[in-house]
Amino acid sequence: MATLIGERPSQAIWRDYLELTKPKVVVLMLITSLVGMFLATRAGVPWTVLVFGNLGIALCAGGAAAVNHVVDRRIDAVMARTHKRPLAEGRVSPAAALTFALVLALSGQALLLAFTNPLTAWLTLASLLGYAVIYTGFLKRATPQNIVIGGLAGAAPPLLGWVATTGHISAEPLLLVLIIFAWTPPHFWALAIHRKEEYAKADIPMLPVTHGEHYTKVHILLYTCVLLAVSLMPYVIHMSGLLYLACALGLGARFLQWAVVLYRGTRPHAAINTFKYSIYYLFLLFIALLVDHYLMLNL
């Protein structure tokens, strides 16, 4: 449990600071950013953009995650999933975490300005503030639609990767953003159902807490249908070919199957299994986009 008031926090180690950045989440974001970069050009992505652009995005994302740890430290302390986090247990102080977040964010912005372009830096800053300030600081505690509204910040990486390569915004990366935006509610609400009691204990108005599990399952099913439709749009606008279409249909059908299983309540642990599948879904869908892109270039 969290460190008691007046008790001296244990000394932080480098793993604690790494945990503040939510590395698994950042890795998934970087995969979508990389795909955005490679889809943006028929030529190769300049190595400076590839390396320092993604490093800048990762540092800014890690900074936003560290702020999330600070703001949510009291909530984290009462939830089984998060009570061992560095701030919840007192291994890292809020001041140290905020300093760490600032260093990461400034370093990331400096790399983006030096090796990509100002538009990428501004969009990354907007995404950082959207997650760390608007979502974490306000929306998460204000409305059960928190993850829908705040999901836009987490959907930005493919746009950031595209703009880092091209220097401008176009319809294609916005479609990639839309895919992640539609994916976020069924992904996160499945976890929220699994952790419903913990969110209620922490007084966080997640949809299963405020409107019940049945209502949430209906919305997971509806958003999964929307996601399936949106995921086909890259093929419709000739951004991708038949390989991607087949993968999108197969992956989407499996996601829809899990949403139906969750809605019917016919299997134990359906909520957490739906959540786990959603992570594989997004990873494989973007890999399919990338493979299809290079397959089309070689035809």
C-alpha cells in the first residue's frame, strides 16, 4: 500500500523512473508512429527522422505518463492493478516525478524541433497536454465519457509519424487517428468492466460504475462495429490493398466475436480477454497496413 504520511519513502531506482513512463504503452504508440512514417512516403524515411523523431515522440509520451502517475497517485494506491506503482508506494516523490516529466518533455520537444519540423513538435505538445492535463487532470474524474473524449490524445502517434516525415497533415493519417479513436472505448471499457469495483472504490466515474455493466457491454459492441467499419476505410480510399482488407476483416471479426461473447456473458473472464485481444488487434492491424504498403509498392 501507499507510504504512510510521515514515513520516509524508500530510495528510487532506475526501474521506478522507467515505470513512470509506462513503457509498454509507449512501445505500442511508437509502433503506430513508425507505421505513420513509413506509410507517408514511397521512398525511405530519413534515418534522422526515424530515430530522433520517434525518440522525441517517445520522450514526450513518457513525460505525459509521468504526470499521469503524479495526478493519479492517490487513486493508484487503492487499486490492486496500480497500488505498487512508484508514487503510490512512495518510492518516487511527486516533485521528483514532475521534474522527470519536465525533462523528458523538453528533451522530446528539442529533438522534434531539431530533427523533424515545428508542426510535429506542436502536435506532439498538444497531444501531451491533452493526455496529461485535459484527460488526466479533468476528464477522468468529470464524466463517464472520459475515455472517449480523452482518447483523441492517445490516437495521435500515427499522425505525428506522418507529419514528421512529410511536414503536413493529410486525410490518410487522420484516418489512422480515427481508427485508434474508435478502438479506444472498447479497449478501455473492457478493462473497466474487469476492474469495476476498483474504479468504484477510487470514485472514478468509469462507464460500468455509473451506468452498469450491461450498458457498457452494449456500447463496447456498438463501438466495435464502428471500429470494424472504420478499419476498412484505408482500402476504400485506395490507401491499402487486398492484403490489408483481408487482415482488417479477419481481425475485426475476431474483435466483434469477443464483444458479442462479452455482451452475452457466456464465458468467464471475457472482459479481460477482450481487453488483451484488443492490444493484439491494434498491433497486428497496423503491421498489416505496413506490410500491405510495401507489397503494393513492389507490384
